[in-house]
Amino acid sequence: MRLKTRNIGISILVLFLLDLISCNLSFAKNNVPSTYNVLVMQSYHSTLTWSKSIEQGIETYFEHSGQGVNLQIEYMDSKRVWDETYKKVLYDIYKYKYKPNEFNLIISVDNNAFDFLVEYRDKLFGSIPVVFCGVNDFQDSMLNNVGLFTGIVEDISFKETIDAALSLHPETNNIVIYGIDSITYMANKAAIRRIEGDYKDSVKFTYVENANMEMIEKHAHALKNGNLILIISSMKNAAGVILSFEDYCYRTSHAAKVPVYSFWDFHVGHGIVGGKVISGRSQGETAAKMALTILKGADPRMIPVIKTSPNEYYFDLQQLERFHIDVSSLPKGSNVVNKKVGVYEKYYNLIFKVLGVFVFLFILILLLIVDIEGRKRTEIALRASEKKFRSIIESSSDWIWEVDGDGVYTYVSPMVKDILGYEVDEVLGKTVFDFMNDEEAERVFEVFDHIIDKKANMESVESTCIHKKGHEVVLETNGVPILDNEGQLRGYRGVDRDITKRKKAENELKDSEEKFHKIFYTGSAAMIISDFNSGEIIDVNNMFLDSMGYKKEEVIGRTSKALGLFSDYSDREKMRNMMIDNGSVRNFEIKVRTKGNEERLGLFSADLVNIQDKKALLSIVTDITELKRSQELMIQSEKMLSVGGLAAGIAHEINNPLAGILQNMQLIRNRLKKEKAANVNIANEFGLNLHALDEYMQRRDIEMMMDLIVDSGKRAAKIVNNILSFSRKSEEDFAYNNIAKLLDESVELASSDYDLKKKYDFKNIKIIRECKDEGCMIPCEFSQIQQVFFNILRNGAEAMKSTKDPKFIIRMYHKNNMFVIEFEDNGPGLEESVAKRVFEPFFTTKAVGEGTGLGLSVSYFIIVEKHGGKLEVESVLGRGAKFIVSLPKNHEKIS
């Protein structure tokens, strides 16, 4: 903006300020032509949090829209003064500054800008569309006889916030509200007045008006338990200066011993307990969205005013703890925050620019007013302002400078002595390269040369200068180009900040982080860093991701409980108690569950660490699943070998008597046959009637008893044969067999088994196959594997005899160097204690006489000892059992 004035000094000062604090507010991206010009009318000043929040929402939406938009922002500064005289001054300024129809659309922020545009829009800007936001106490009648206006209303959740506050503080009997004579306060007070009747039997509302901040602090400090404070507007100090929203909120909460609540998001984290708050950013984004719709051709008269806001509950954890409020008692869907960094600390780096903006606005308005009254008063005001500005510069902790087109210093602030040890006169007339060694000067020259060629801003350029005493000083440089009216570069103006200590700390931190990174991310054990209090996972190493099957983004920010990592969540509580009692955990055995729902065993160790002043837990989990399995396999194999050693002796001792019993029973049957002549002749000698004897034996069930003796002998012989399986190697040769065919024959064998049919017909069982490779040839002993399959099918059939719709799900698939066959039934399942012993010799849960306890133990011996495979069982009581047979794809017995 060029101001026509005859005073060269004033022009130089204005241009200096404009260059120093100007911000490029164009949202058009590189190489994208600007299509629309939009004016944003802000009711208040630029540093007001509410105004900035709405402005950010507008900027963000336009940036992401991809549409070229030139954005011009006007701050009406109506918090400080708002009367007819001031409105007339603003009218004159805008009439002088802008032309009718210069903009395609106007976005109005808050009530004062809205009211101003309703009155002056047509005179100043022509009949262009207006989209408003942040308007309190909106009535449809406000738009009577006004065209092309639409927008979003600031719908404040007064009742919801009061209800939540009373629910969290049931002892409350008085609500205190402080206010000043402002449009915002009067509108919000009227809204609360309308709902006071809902609380007339329980709560009193007290309005303390025309107070200042110092008076409020005293009044709030004196409030006793049972009181509650609501913040509904801004506040002034004793000097009449409007305080920032955050400062007002913080000072009130700090002074009061009672809870403070509010209705805007910019108060959250600055002393209020919470509330159902309205978001300025959301207001801005919605207004920008409506504006872009209109700019693209929509008729604003067809876009209705949005009268509701998507407000959300927000609460401050520090304040909740201060008033002993449990998070679980908050309204459903509440957000909990705890901002550790205050507004002043967070925006410390912007103080210089903020002060510059205030100075610029002050001088700009002053120039326009004084230009009417006379040049003399203008010159006096500008000299005073220049003195004030120079005072600000010279008191800054940064080194402020200006160089000409050759890089020679034409101005340096006194802070150069504190940073480099040189007086101002020793620096003027020199370049920055005079304070560097040759190598650094060459490097920095290339950086600056690239920036200067483009007439670009200098942004956070780091360089190392030599202090007058000889030590190195690391500087961070930020600067803007100085251009003449023709756009030619005349120099640069900027600031240097001493970041020597920060760089040293950063380098030390980087070294420490690199060491930790190597240990953490390349460790052979799974490592997890989590928040000790919330349990949220902060980071995990590669071994954790590989062993548990997760991607990093799936676990960060979630808890072990949410991921279901612990098979038994009580293990975490036990370990937490150990941490509290001992400060660490060492080799605590736990069961964990992978993403694929596989249960694994691990040894858990943990220590407390501090990360960014927060207590965290560094956990290390060593996978011992395979070790445990190997130990169990060794124990089981030793049992089998022990039984095998016993088996040979038992077999030989029992086989001979059994053979005698069975052979003699056959001889007895032969001697009693009436068809044989020898039997008849001898019977006649003794006068014995064989037919009568046969009738006698039938009637006395002697024949049946003899059958039982034979059956018992055969059963004993079968047991002996099973026992012998432990002590001798099969004579059958290993060969490649089709497992699918072998399985079919095993199913057919189970279907035709006579003993099984007597108890349960196997053909009633539904067989479901889920086989990925039915043509796979596996090296094995055919009859032995068939015996294993038959034993598993038989046991499952007997277990499902009371199941309504019995079924087997049989799966076959490849897994690494193994071929796996799974038999899953829907029977009653096994208890954990039974599942652990199911492969032990002579262990059975069947009634006496129904089982030997050798079927599955023999099967285990065949698979593990003779075929080098695995036989495992998985079961949950009441949900069936799954037997898993794993056979090697290659075997040493087959070349």
C-alpha cells in the first residue's frame, strides 16, 4: 500500500514497518493464477485468540481447496473502542482504501463486523455476497431488507455446560458471572437469563458487572465452596486495557479457589475446568466452505444460515485433578487435554511481530486521522512512534540489523555486543563474512547468494561467527528483502539469534538418540516404550513388529489392553505392582497374543524411564515359546523312551500266557463240538448227551462267557501290540505317500469300524475339508500315519457322541518345511490340565474298559520319534478341540 505524503521521513518509517511485519496472505499456489479476491472483516484485533482461530480455519480451507484465492484481512479493533465516531472513522478509511466491487466476496467475523457490513456494505463495496461467522444472538430479522447475506451462527452451549458443571460439582448453589459493558457480554448474559428458570430451585445466578481484572481477582479469591464461576466475555484491567482471553481466564482461575467454566475452546488449558466449547477454527472453515460455494456460482440466497455449531466437551486434566474429579464422571464423548505450555511461552517468538503489528496499526490509523487535521501533528505522532519502535528494537534479546545491496551493515542494534562482543561502530561498514573463518564464509556466501538471486526471505539460516574473544558463536538468521518502487533489491533487514547453547544441546541429544536408536531398533528382543500412567504405546522396535505381526501405525497411541497383547490382563497389573514396589521387573513369565491370535510365551523385564518429563515404561520381552516347547517335547520323549524300555519286558511276559489262554479256549470249543466223531464216542462212553450239554451251556450263558474270555484275550493282545510300538522300529519302509489319499482311507476306516459303530455311527459326522494342496506327496510310513489319523478321528467321534450336529473340519497346508494336517471337532473340548497330559502313556478320561490310554501316546511317538514331526493339541473347554499333525516334507530315510 502506498500512502501519498510529502514527508519523506514518514514514508521511510512506514515502509520500514511494512517490510518488517508484513505477512503474505495470498493462498494462490505457485504457478496457479489467482481467481478470486476475498476480504475478511475481523471485528477485533489480530492477536485475539478467537480471531486468529477463525482466521486459521479460513486459511486452511482455502489452502486445501486448490482454488486460487487472494485474501485481504482487515482488523477493526472494536474491542478497544466501538462507537459511532469510530465507525465513521473506519468508514472513511475503507472508502479511501478500497474501491466498490474490488472484491468478489466478504467474510465477516463476529457481531461488530456483521453490523458494520449490514449498514455500510453497499456504500463501500457494492452489492457483493457476504458470508458471516461468529455472530451471537442471531435473529432472522437482522437480515430484513439486506440481500446476499448468509453464514454460520455462534451457537453457544450455555445449558449443556452449566448442566455438566453442576453434575461435576453437586455442592454448587451459586454461579458467579463477571462482565463489562460490551455487546458480547450483554448478548451472552441475555441468553443465560433465558435459561435461569431451569435452575431456580437449586442454583442462584450472581452478576458482578463494571468490574476490572484486579477487582475480579479479589472477589474470586474470597468465594467459598459452593460457588462456581462462568466466563462469558472479555475483561479489562484497571487501566482500561482489554486483556487477552487466555490472560483473563488464567488470572481468574489462579485467584479463585472454586471451579471456573467457559464456552470457548481458547480458554481450554488456561485455567477452566472445561465446558461444551465452540471452536473458532470450525467457524472459519465452515464460512470458507460456504464462501467457495458462492464464488463457484451458487446463489447465496439459496444457502440457508447455519444456526447450530458442532460444539464438543473439553476438560483440562490439571483442573480435574485440582477439584478431585474422576475422568469417568465426565459427559460421554468428552475430550481431555492438559496443555503444559502457557500462551506466553508458546508465542514468545512471535512477541516481536505482534508488537510490530500493534505499532503498525497505531501509526496507520494515526496517519489517516492526522492527515485531515494537519501535517504537523502527524510528524509529532510519527516521531513518538519511531522512538517507541526504536526502544523496542534496542531492548530485544536478538541482534537486529540492516544491510545494503552489497551486504554491508548499515544498521545494527546494541545487542550485537552481547552476542559477538563488538561495539556497534565496529560492525557498521563491514559484512557478516568479516566475522567468519574462510571456509564458513565460503559456505554461507553460497547460501545467501542463492537466496539473494531469488529476492527471497532468509528463513532460519544457520552460520558460525567468531566472537571477539575468539570462540565460536552459532547464529540463526531470518530476514526480508528491501525492494525499491521498481522492485530492485536494495538490501536486507532481519534478526540474528544466538543459538550456540541450543545447538550444543541438540548435538548432545542427537548423539544420545543415535546410541539409543541402535540399541532399541536393532535389538534381538521385542522392546516397547509406553506411558506408565495411561499405558499408551509410544514406540516399539522392529523385533516387536516382526514377532507380533503388527505395523507400527497400528500400535502407536494404543494400549496393550486395546491390542489384546496379554492373554491374561491380570499379568499387566501384577507387573505394574512390581514396578511400584521394586522400580523394575525382571524375567516375569507371561503369555502374549499376536495380531494373528497366536499365543506365545515370553520373559518380561521393564524399567522406568523419563521421556520429555513424562514417566514411561521401557519393556523388553524375550520370546521363550520355542524353548518351552522344546522342553516339553524333551520331557514327553523321555516319558516315551521310559515306556518303550518297559514295553519289551511286559510284552514278552504277557504274550505267552495270552497265547495259552486263546489257544486253549479254541481247543475247549473244538472238544465241545457235537459234530466231531471223537467227541461223540468219548461222551457215549461216559453216558453224556452232547446235545443236552449244548442246551445246558446255552441256557447258562457259558458260550457267551467263553466269547468274553476270547474278547478279553484279544483286547489284552492288542494292548501288548500297542505297547510294543514304543520298543521296536517298524519294518515298513518310508515312502512318498499321497496324504490326501491316506486321509480318505483313514476316514473310510473310521466309518466302517465295528467297535466305533456300536457306540456311535461315524457316518453321522459331517466332514468339512479345507485343503490347499491335496496332491502333496510326503515321506512317511503309510500304515503308521493311517493309525495316527484313525486314532484322532476315533477319539473325536467318541467325544462328539452327545453333540447335536457333530462335524470335523480337516485342513491341509504347507508351513515352512512342514506339511500340516489339522483335525478340528466341535465337541466339548478339553480342560487345560487334560490337554497338557493327553499324549502321556496310559492317560485316559474314559470309563474303565473303554480305553487303554495308549492311542494318542502311540500316535505322538509315531509322529515325533519315528517321523521327526510334531503332534499338538489346542482346545478351549466347551468349544471343541484341534489336533495338529506336522510332517517334514523331506526325511533322512528317503534320499
